[in-house]
Amino acid sequence: MTHPVDNSEFAINNRREIVFILDGLVKDRTVIDLETSDGVNLLTSVLKVSAEGNYVYLDVGPNNTVNDKIIHSQKVAFSTQTSVKVHWHSTHLHRVSLPDGDVFSMTLPAVVERIQRREYFRLKTPQGSNAMICKISAETGIIEATIVDMSAEGIGVSVKGTLPESFSQGTELQGCSIEFPVVGVVSVNLKLCGIWSSITSNSGEQVNRIGMKFVNLSRGASNVVQRHMIELEKDHISKT
């Protein structure tokens, strides 16, 4: 089966280099966007890479129904949203039980695409009193989510408390808004790509990390996001 990455100018075919790149994702605990040909999305991460065993282990999701759909999908794509985008495909995944829990297992990819472009930059946003807020319309009311990182394609947010039942992979959230510094409130539609493993804070309150993509972003809103990304990058560079 031929994948788009096979003929890409960014394609890497050297097995040793592929293992090195994927090992880097393990060490950096990089968040991976998983998407099946059936439109199922999940935020995951690479747990282990074995050149000798010819396999890659990845985190399973918290929803077994979603996990089953991923296993039965004939094509699965993986992408990072870091400044250097790493992209690859698999024809299918298996679920494997290990002493520490279940994981997804796939054959070590023969081709990996490595791209460095501004549109794939995912930058951390200020927190605390300077944190940006995304207001999400839900059946339970307006949810105020703290934005933790941003790219030209979407945002990662943190939400405290129990999430509405409608929050699942692939759900489109209409009528959301983000308040940008100087510019003010910008309306956006978002697609929920995955819920990163929930944790419990010191106070006992549940905290959820959610990854979302912009849907049909208007030209004006896109320009605001791009300008804000430039400002975030300048701020990041000045502190390094």
C-alpha cells in the first residue's frame, strides 16, 4: 500500500534515522495526533520503539469504543504538532496487554515524513493571570477552558471538573470564542480531537487536557491566530 509520505520530498527511508526520530518522541513525551481513515481521532504518545522487535508501542485512549474503532481501521495516520512535524502511516494497529497496561502496537514504519514549517508550530501560551481563555458552548452551559498551547491549526486546553457527556473524539463545537490580547474576542468553531489522560489536582479536582482543531476558520480569525503565533514565538525566543 502506497502512502502520500512515500513520494514526499521530506520522506525519510533510513531505518536507523526513523528509529532515532521516533525515540526522540518517546524521550520528549510528544503528543501525537492519531487519525483513522474513518475519521476517528485520538491524542496519544509513543511509549517505546524497538528496532530489533520491529514494533512501536503507543498509548491507548480512555474510551474502549474509540480504541476498538482504531484497531479495526485499515489505515491510521500519525502527526506531531511540534515545530518540526513528524508524520507517518500504518495499515493497522493491534492492542497488546503488558504488565503496566494495554498499549497499541504497530510495525515500525518504513517511511517517516519530517517537515519544518511555521503552520505546524505548537507554542505554549502564558499561564496564570495572563492565560488566554476559550469559551466553549456546551449543554451544561459555557465552559471556560484555559488555553495551554496553540498552533495555526488548533489549540490545547485545560478544563477542570467533569466534562459533558457529548465531549468525545470528532465532536464539533460551534459558537466558541477566544479572547486574544489587544484584538479581543474572536469567534471560532472547533473539532475535539482527543482528551489527554485526566489527572487529579492536589485539591482533588479533576483536570482534563483536550486537543482541538479549528474548523473552517475565517480569514480574519486566521490572521489573528497567525499574528498571535508570531508574538508567542518572539516571546519564546527572547526568553531562551
